[in-house]
Amino acid sequence: MNIFRLAGDMTHLASVLVLLLKIHTIKSCAGVSLKTQELYVIVFATRYLDIFTSFVSIYNSLMKLIFLGSSFSIVWYMRYHKAVHRTYDREQDTFRHWFLMLPCILLALLIHEKFTFFEVMWTFSLYLEAVAILPQLVLLQRTRNIDNLTGQYIFLLGGYRGFYILNWIYRYFTEPHYVHWITWISGLVQTLLYADFFYYYFLSWKNNKKLQLPA
Amino acid sequence: EEHAETKDEL
């Protein structure tokens, strides 16, 4: 464990807590894409298949349970909690996210480190996570004004993988034979997808204006 | 034989 990875995990945890806070306290999921949340459930479900078979550390297992539990409960809230579901704009959140999964599955079957069930599922979860934010970014373009909590959620979610990139650089230079191109490239693509959001988020913060992505 | 390196990252 290094400081970059810890910062990444804490930023990721913060993003999830911000979203849960928004949904649980103000009972609203306005501006939040259910499609992205569903994709994250699949990302964690396929990423943590080994949660009961391989033990790395208490921290590792605890964080896996937190990410699994929070992503499932966010989807549950948005789908089945009456008050929250009412605030979900289904008309705008129309990204066909199941179509995102197909290329990720195919790519995972083609490009992986080892052709085993676990490894292919794990690689699939990496590819899927890289594009999971797309429905949310599309929804952002459509809904003109987004509230601060949603903006913070996306900012933290994008930032965590940025810290992971620093972690991979650190590990590359400090651990011999630590080379994982698949992880690195999908992590880089994932972070780059947030580039324009980060830009407009920074502008809105600098000019102290509401965050608005150009249509 | 080369052990499958356990995934230590989240």
C-alpha cells in the first residue's frame, strides 16, 4: 500500500458516501444516472468475485464489502424507494448502457493476462469501469443545472482513478516486474473521459458559478 | 510455477 493508492481508495469512498448522503438525506437522485450506477454494480460484482476465495487484508475485504454494499443500495434506492425514484429523470437517462457491456466482454475475451474465468471477469470489470461514467456524463450534458453534490460525486469518482495512476507509476518504479498494461491503459482511458468535466468543474469553481457543461 | 499474483488492488 502506498499513499497514492490510499488517497485513491479514500477519494473513491468519499464519492460513494457523497452520493449516498445526497440520496439518503435529501431523498433525491436528480441528475444522477441510474445506468451508471447499475454499471458500477456489475463492475464491483465482477471485480470482487474472489472476495471469499482470496484474502489480501482486512482493509481490502472491508473496502470491497463497502463498495459492493453501497453500489447495490444506491441502485435499490433509485429503483424502489418511492420518494427517491420520483426524482429520477428517466426521460433524460436514456444511454443504452447494456450496449457498453458487449464490447467490454468481447475485448476481455480477446485481451487479458490469463484466460481463466476469474481473470476474464476481472478484466471485463476494468474495461467496463473505464466507460461506466458515460451515461452519467451524457445525462450531465442534458440536464442544464446540476447540484453541488452530484458535481462533487463525479469529481471525486474521476479523481480516484487519477490517484491510482500515480500509484501505478510509483509501483512500477519501486516493485520489480510490476507491469500491468491492461490495468494502466483502461485506467488512463477512464480518467481521460473526465477531462472535459474536470475542465468545466474547475472553471465553475474558479468563477464561483454553477457548473454547466456546454450542450 | 508462476503463482497467479493475487489482486491486491481494489
